[in-house]
Amino acid sequence: MNDIHFGHLIRDELRRQRYGVAWFAKEMGSDRSNMYKLLERQHLNSDFILRASRLLQHDFFGDASALFHKGADAGSVGSSNQ
């Protein structure tokens, strides 16, 4: 089973909620160019994921847990090239 790509999960949720990366970066206390780089990372620290979850009101840890318990191929989750 491949790892979940948390950066792409967050990026996809931003798109779903119709928020831009610039807005997200400002709310997270970062700049836009750095945030683009962060969202391309597969592995992000848990504090960042928790802050993103709170800001977007979306449980990214729950997504990961559900995939773990389902035994799904997580390699395709959060890795779309939209």
C-alpha cells in the first residue's frame, strides 16, 4: 500500500471548497510560493495537517484512518493531477 499524499489531499479540498492557495497561505501564516511547495509534499507534519483540518473544517486524519481501515490503495488518494 502506498502512502497517502497529504499535500494533494489538502490541495484537492481547497479546490472543492473553492479557496485559492494564496488565501490558504495567508491563513496558515505562510506565503503563496512556499505553500505551493508544501502542497506538493507527500508527507507533512501533523501540526500542519491539524491546522489545515481546523481551517478547512475537514478531517484529513479521518481520511487517512478510513483508508487504512479499508485497506484501500491510498496511492491514488490525493494524487490527482487536476
